[in-house]
Amino acid sequence: MTGALTPATGAGPASVTSAAAAPTTDAVATGDTALDPAVAPTADATDRRRLSTAAREGLRDITSMVVGVAPFGLAIGATMATTEVPPAAGLFSAVAILAGAAQLLTITMLDDGAAPLVIVISALIVNARILLYSASLAPWFRDEPLRRRLLLAIPVIDQMHFTCVPRFQQRDLDRNERAAYYGAAGAFLILGFLSTQVLALVAGARLPEWTGIGVAAPLALTGLLAKATTDRTATRVAIVAGMVAIVGAGLPFQSSILVAIAAGIAAGTMPTRPRTRTRSDEEVAS
């Protein structure tokens, strides 16, 4: 009797130890072991890392655009220094309008004593292109709540469109990652644009006439269009819009950008002549 109990007694502690070390069937089924921070990170930590990665990517991708708008911001700040417009009002227009050509027009017309209604209408005409950018960006944020969409609408401008839309078209970012990418890029762009204006205004810089501030905005648009040249049609659009923007730099109400965009759209909708097959093409096909 005693001999029969001895193996069982010897096996008892080992069985208890194994049972304590191994997770129960219920624990495995419910995934309780995954909640242990030593085994795997929490879902919140993973989400934060993904959003942080998307935000850093947005900062990286918009950096070239921030560098590109810096000379334009310096030029606008230098223009403020030569006008009777209060510095606070001029800097507020940078945030309220967030479009260099319209801001420059507004400051110039305020200094000339134009009627407020005329200034507002003129700025709206110059910024009419923002409607196109908004329509292009809106589908990517349609699922966001209204409050967030209103915040995301603040930095809608040329640089944001040409940076964010191609990135979103890769379709590897979820809704929150898109918002993080876009928000970080927009904040950096606004900060860079505003800081260059403050720098020029504080320094009291004055630009000589030969610098050609009137073509600053068209040249900036040309650079943005060059970024979008991914095929023959896009190249044709960029060339036409860039040429019209530069040639039309002297148009009233700083409307050269709007005219250039319209010309680019017209160029993009023109039918493309099909490429004629050559004998070498037929040989390759055969």
C-alpha cells in the first residue's frame, strides 16, 4: 500500500509547480497573458508610437516646403516694415489668412487706404484656389468629428496639399495617423512662415526693388508644381501654370496664381495625342 503511494507523493510537488507555471486554459483563451507589460506593450503605447511616427514623418516631409516659404516670409515681413500697418495687425494676417500672396495684397491695400470690403473681396479672389485644395483633402478626413475637421482646415494651403495628398494616396495610414501627420506638418509650416515674418519685421529689413518681390509667389507656385511632375500630363500642367504665373506677375489683385491654376487645369484636361507605334516597337512586341 505504501509502495503504491510513493510515486504519487513524489509526483505531487512537480505537478503543482507545473500547474503554477503554466497558464490556465481560460487565461490562454482570454489572452490575459498579453496584458502583462513584461510580455507585450499595451495597446495604448503602441498607438502612441504609431501616431508619433506619423507626426515625425509629417515634420520631415514638410521641411523642404518650410525652407521654400522662408524667403517669401522674409519678404512679407520686410514689406510690413515699410508700411503704416501696425505690426500686430500684419502678423495677425499671417495666421488669419495663411496665404502669402493674399497676405501681401492685404497689407499693401491696407497701407494704401483701400475700403475694407474691397480688401476682403480681393483676398478671397486670390485665395479661391484654396477651394480646390480643400476638395482634394476633404475625403481623407470625412470620418473625423466636425471640431477636428475645423482645426484641420486651418493650414489648408499649397504646401500642405502637395505634401499630404501624395502621402495619403499610399493608403498605409489610418485615420488617426493621417491626422497626426497632417497636424504636425501644418503646425511646422505655420510656425516657420510666421517666424520668418517676425524675424524680418524685428530686424526692420528693407528689400530693394531689384529683388522682385512681386514674383515671389509665382516662383513659389512653380516650385510646388515641379514637385508634382510625375507623368507627362503633370509635367505639361506644371510648365503651363509656371509660365503663366511668372508672366502674369503684374496682374491686378495679385491674381496671377489664380490665373495660372486655371491655365494648368485647362492644360491638364487637353486630350493627349496617342503615341505612334514605330517599327522598333513592333519588333520588340513580336
